[in-house]
Amino acid sequence: MKKRTDIRKMTSTAMLAAVSTVLMFFSFSVPLMPSFIKMDLSELPALIASFTFGPVSGITVCLVKNLINVFFTTTGGVGEVSNFLLGTMFVAPAGFIYQRMRTKKGAMIASVVGAATMAILSLFTNYFIVYPVYTNIMPLEVIIGAYSAINPHVENLWQALLWFNVPYTFIKGMLSVVITMLIYKPLAPILRGKNS
């Protein structure tokens, strides 16, 4: 029985990783953000995996989709590193909390905490890891210029991240939360197996 459950878990995680990979290809620009920042819903399957099978499954989905997408990168892999870091910061706390509060209220609390954690920590991962690497592709002056073209008060990277990236990251996470709340209940038994 345990072996069958493990196989179901691996198969469902792989399927969710495949869906996540495809969703990452369908990224699009959003208003009021620089053109090099894209929106996608690829964290949605990772959040579902984290709720259904635990945080490790959610992190695995984040890892697989980014390893595949790095072969098609337009950011020299920087976008994929950022996506993996932020996705992990989203689905890991959400899955951890939901494992201890398996109710609709628990799912909502877990999801919001995950989205907030991702948004807050994005300030530091972007400032200290992602953008320092990204400046090898695009000069910092050009990056700041893209932000200040939208908001002339932006004078440095810290301000750009605080005023733009943090709220954007939270909204992106909450989009996945809303969709998960709508589809998770009927989907979870299918992923686990009807007799699970």
C-alpha cells in the first residue's frame, strides 16, 4: 500500500511539474512593471503539489520546471534562479502550515503566509543575488531607468524592488492562491488516488 502511495505521489508530482513547465512558457508582461518582469501562473501546480503531498513535492515541481525552462531562457538563467528561489519561498511554508491545519481556513492561512513570505524575501533575494547577477546582462542604470520611467521617484534598486517587485510578487502569489482555493478540493482526491 505504501509503495503504491509513493508511486502515486511521484507520478502526480511529475505531472504537476509538467503542467508547471508549460505554464511558465505562457508568461506575459504586465502593466506598470518593466518589460523584463513577466507574469505566469507556474507556481499554481507547485502550490497544489505542496498541499497534496507536502513541501518537498512542491519544491520539486519548482525545481523541475526551472531546470527545463533554463534551456529556453532569455535571461541567462537568472530568471529561472529567481523563479526557483521565490517559488520555494512560497510553496514550502504554505505546504508546511497546511500539513498541520488541514481545513479550508488552514489552506487560506497557509497560502497567504506563503505569498507574503515570498514577497518579503523577494526584496532580499533580488537585491543580493538576482539583480547583481542580472547586471551582467543588463546594466544597473538601464534597470533603474526602466523602473523610473514608470515612477520617476525611483532612484535606486532598493526603492525599485520595494515599490514594484514586492507588491507584484505578492499579487502573483495571491493569483495562484485564489485559483487553488477554487480547484483544490475536487482535484486533490484525483491526485492522491480515489481510494487514498
